[in-house]
Amino acid sequence: MQLAIATLLSTLLVYTSNAGSGGWDHDPTSMIGPKYWGNVSAICRDGRKQSPINIVPPSTIYQPYPALNLTVPEGNAVFKFGNGGHDVSGHPVVSSGGNILLRGGPLGAAYKLHNIHIHYGNKSMPASEHSVERARTTGELHAVFYNSSFTTLSDAAADNSSSAIAVIGIRFAAGLWVNESYYHAGLQSFFENVASLTYKGNETTHSFNMSDLLRPEDIDRFYTYEGSLTTPNCQETVQWLVMEKTQYVRSTLIDAISHFRSGSTLTSKLIIGNARPVQALNGRTIYRNFQIPQSEPSIAPSTWRTGNAPASTTPVVSTTTSGVSPIAAAPVVLTTTVLVFTFATLKN
């Protein structure tokens, strides 16, 4: 009896300690992990349009959407980067130059940038939120926008519209390449700017050029569907734009943030692995704005199209991770794990 009481008290103490750090986390073994998010918000459990999802390219439907267009005030914007406990993110500091806006695609209006943030793992723990034919990648960057008719992201999330929020998800892979041009300059800059944010509450301010992060060639091919925020409260108000191309970052940049903590002490849980499990499609249709030639194989796009990596390049070393086939034509040197960007924590 005493042992049972002691065990119960121990469990409650752990729960209380974790709940005090935010009420939920990404740890699948935790009492406040993803399978318990319904205790925070019922829609996380009962919603029918939850995200992220698994994308099967041959099952998607072509739609000739207009091109996505990003409007960025001239010059670099100032961003406040911070460790929020569930992820690391960057928020634009709006200046007299105006807001960073997204238009085009399935969007019927202009959308303001709220933040950019990442979900990430490592070579042995892929943590992109969206998977493609069941394959997850190293990580996923999310650029979160909200309809400019709303004052804040919170206002947009509280609306009943299925497209009050738009999130661009960019999948990325970590590795080491001889040719520096294979690395995505905008992604590399993001990782460099957050490299010092070890503990929750750590912040820093840097200039950052969104035009380097979301270049026209990076956002020209995408999948889109109606979904939700991927963290509580899981509101189903998101038009997802998951980019078809995989981008590349230096693996040492991933290593540099692998020790980031979800709290203010060294004993706090690690942030790495902050991806929600894939959710049921529930009859939703996934659209794409590009044609898939009949000759292309039905495998994850990250394995048969390498974005800005030329097909003529031969890798020095090629490895296979997370069920992703080796890429004979891709410049993968040393360990590569393909990553995807998705939308995460609701921040004000």
C-alpha cells in the first residue's frame, strides 16, 4: 500500500513538474505528450482536419494555382529569435518598411508573417512533421502567416475559417557536401542566428532577409490542403503549403542545437524531436500545383528530386536513413536525413 501511494505521488510530481513547463510536450512517453493533448484541447483528439499528415504524391490532385509571391520590405528585416520551450523561432519586428506578406497559390488574400520556426531531429531521429509516403526527414521549417484582415495570429486561430492561417512547410536534410552551393543560404542563416538559444527564455535580435529563406525557386512547387496547427490548441484554421523540394543544411548546424532545452536548467527536457505524430487524412484532398510525369516513380519527392542539387553530382558517401532510398544522383555526403518544415506552436 505504501509503495503504491509512493508511486502515485511520484507520478503526480512528474506530471505537475511537466505541466508547469507549458501543459504539454512532444515526448511520446510523457503524460502530457501528443496522445494526451486532448486534455488540453478536445479538438486535438476529436478534430477531423488535424495536421501533420502523410502525403502520397500519386494520390494528390493537380490544380493550376497562381504562383506564390512573397513581398518583403527593402533590405533586411529585424527579427527577434527566441527559445520558447517547444521550439526555436524568429518573429519579425515590424518597422516603417511594413509587413512581410504572402499572396498567391490557393490564398485569396494577403497574409502577414507571424513567425518562422523549426521542428527538427538528427540522423537517427527524423523529425519533420509531414511525411511523404511514410518517410520523415531531419526536420521542417515553418513560416507562419495569418490573413491580414486579422490583427494577430491569436485572432486568426480563434476564427472558424479554414484558411485564416497559412503555413509554408519546407523540408530539409542535414549532411556534409564538398560544394558549398548545395546548402540553402537562408536556412543556414536561421540556424546560425539561433545557435546561442540553449534555454527557454533565451532571446537575441538579428537582421534577417526573408527573401533568402523563401526564394522564388524554393516555393514554386507545393502540396496544399486544409489542416490545423500542429500544437495545442490544434485549431483547424490552416491552409498548409508543403513545399515539394527538399533543401539542405550543414549537419554541424543541427548538431549545434541538439542540446537545446525546453526549460531554464540543464535537467530540462531536450527540444529535439519536437514533431507531432502524423494524423488521419479523414477524406481530405491534397492538391499540388505541379504535374507529375508518368515516368517518375511513386516515391517520396525528397528521394527523386533534390531541389537545388544538380543531378550530375556524384556523392562522396551516400547513406540510407529512415527508409529513404539512397539517391544516386543527389550530392549526399556523410549522413543525410531528409527534413520537412511544418507549423507549430501558437505564439503571440
